[in-house]
Amino acid sequence: MSGPQLSLAIAVFLACAVEAVEAFTIVLAVGSTRKWSSALFGAAVAAVVLGILIAALGPALTVLPIGILRLVVGGLLLVFGLQWLRKAILRAGGAKALHDEAVAFQQESVAARRDALGEGVDSYSFAIAFKAVLLEGLEVAFIVLTFGANQHDVPLAALAAALAVVAVIAAGLVARAPLARVPENSVKFAVGVLLTTFGVFWGAEGAGASWPGGEAALPALALLILTGSWLMVRDLRAGRPQLAPEPS
């Protein structure tokens, strides 16, 4: 492999890995806290739609209005994220009763047995996973086509992108087990922060704003939102008696 080919492969791999991490994070979050079957179904449908778009349009994908898509998806994620974050802050601050994890586990077990029979799809989990995978998948397609076309080696760019996605999924599956042991209330707090972070980031990009460092600004933005949320929790906890846990 020549120097330019190696540079192309590394650049595409790293860029696509970032996009894959964002999509996997959202799917993992909604799947862990809502319904895995619906989240995975949404991701699978998005992958099929993405495959059809790539097969039908190919290079024409680069002219799609990605800015509008980012604005719409970012706005929706921001709405959902702020709703989750508001409830998580109220629970952590004692203004809203925490879930009783033991009772919640029993209820989720019953729901899981029902879902195993194929009854019901959680539209929230489906929609969030679908939008995240479709958006990030389009971003990956843009990266492959633009980088590959510039170096006249689209197949190599596609291979690097595929390896990046596989590597992220493999690493994410390892991370799922420790995440499953985290208390539900803590997970929902983290999910609220993540969805709000991605919503602000994508919404601002869709509106035409540019983030310093591009996607490298995501950790700083998440830290800022987390810090602000924790300060709200501290204010709520000051002088407020904790409420008894609620069953669901």
C-alpha cells in the first residue's frame, strides 16, 4: 500500500469511526433504557434504507441537503433529550421520586416476555435509532465518496469505513455489559445528557454554525451540559427532603 493510500485509509477509518461511535452511542442508550428490539429494528431499517439510497443514488448522495437533515434530527434529539434530562435532574435533586429498581425490573421482565411474542414496537426507540443510524450512515457515505473520489480510490475508502464500523460495534458490545449494571436512574441521566449534546451539536450544524474543532467539540459540549445539569441538581437538593422511591 502506497503512502497516499495509507493516508486515505487512516483518514476515512478515523472519520467514519467517529460517526459510528455517535450512532452506536444513541442506539445503545435508547436500547438500554427503553426497548432493545425496537432500537435494533430501527437501526436495521435505517441500514436497509441507507443501502437502497447508496445503491440507487451513489455519488448523487453528496448533493443531498445534509444541513436540513442535521437540523431536523438535531431538533428532535434536543426535544427528547431535554425531556429525559429534566426528569433525571428532578429525580437526582429529590424533587421527583426515584424509580424502585426492583419493582421496575419485574415490570420490565413482564414486558420483555410480552415483547418476545412479537407484541408492540416502541416507536420512540425505533425513531431515535432510525434517525441516528440514517444520519450517521449518510455522513459515512459522504466521507467515503468525497475522500475516495478525491484520491480516485473509492473501494479502499469503503473498506476503511466498513472496518471502522465493525470495530466500533465490537467495542460497543463489550461496553454494553458494564452499562447494563448501572442503575436505571443514572443511565437515564447520562442518556439525557447524550441526546441533548447530540441535539445541540447537530442542530447548530444544520443551522449553519461551525463548532471549533468539528466533532472534537462533542466531549466539551457534553461536559458543559453535564456540569450545568449537576449544578441544577445541587440547587434542588439544598434543603429539600428526599422523596420515597416510586415503583415505576
